[in-house]
Amino acid sequence: MKKKVLIVVTSVEKYPDMDRATGLWLGEAVHFYEKLLEKGYDIDFVSPRGGYTPLDPISLQMFVQPAEWKFYANEVFRQKLATTLKPEEINPEEYSVIYYTGGHGVVWDFPENETLQQIAQKIYENGGIVSSVCHGAVGLFNIKLSNGELLINGKTLTGFSNSEEIASELADHMPYLTEDVLKTKGAHYVKADQDFVSFAVSDGKLVTGQNPQSGGAVAEKVLEILEK
């Protein structure tokens, strides 16, 4: 029997310093979910607080593709987003993949969640895959392996770039820039030659995507590893 896939989503619904909604960037979950579902994988959703995950309303206005509308209207998918598991309810032994989605909310609730870090560590050290897309890379910042080393130290990876953050006009509202922190943690950061185009990279069993356009590309690389 195939092991399951775990998708991590945010619990943060609002920017702390302004009256603007945030939350899960819908497409980053949809395109990954769709490809893994098509291959028969059982998929669970987890968030730092459990329960409902808010959607970033801008994700229903920008870069929206037919798949987003399909799953936005899908009752099973919506129910999964409304009833995410808490990290404490997760048994890492059941999963072969963990995938961190983005949306700006994650910068406030992913990096310091030690239970999620422990789940990712165990999945990785059991031979599973750790993956992320866009701002979801912030969930990788502090994952330590059993030897005390940061998982991303020396690894080639990507995530939402400084230039994309500036283009989004939100850099001044971020407590840090994702690209900068990945570099300070010892990662070899790479990105596409052009902003806001699909780009994903794998380094062993670490798979990362750059931006909202990259969830499907991450899924394809994850499947390549799973189905060797």
C-alpha cells in the first residue's frame, strides 16, 4: 500500500501590520494535489492550528487556471481545507511526502513550528521527500536532521525570490525575505531567469518550487522520485 502525502497549509488569515487578508495561495495546493491524486495517493492536510485554513482572496483573482475553479467547487477538497489536522495528530511513519504550500501567511506560522519540523525530519530520514513551493520554503528554514545539521544546508533549492516579492509590492510588509534567509541558512539558492514562470528543482529528496506557478512542476518532480 502506498504511503500518504501530507500537504501543509497556513492558519494565518491577515497581515499583522495592515488590514489585508492573506492565507493559502489556492493554486499552490491545487496543482500539486491534483497530480498526486491522479496517481492514486491518499492526501492529508495539516496546518499549525488545525481546522479551517483561510484562502488568500488574491489567489482567486491572479494566475487563476481552470483547475483552481474545479477544486474550489469540489466539496471533498473544500472539506479538507476546512478540517485540516493539527501537527500533533500526525504520525510521520504514515507519509512518504510532506509538501509546504505558500501564501504570505506562512511567513508567520511555518518557521517556528517545531512539531512540523519534527514531522518533516522523520519523513526525510525514513527515505521520504520534503518539498515546498513559493513562500512554503520558509517551512524548511529550521528543519534539523538527527545529526543536528540543517536539512537545507548545502542543498540546491528555490523559493519566492526577492525580485518577485518586490514586484508584488509586499516586501516592506514582510518580517524577512524568503530568498535572503534561505541563503543565510547555507542553502544554494537558484531561480528562473524570469520572474513568475514555473520553476522547480530537486536535490536528492528535497524538491522545491519558486512561485505560485510552480506547484505542478514540484508535483512532477516528486512523482519522478516516488515512482522510480
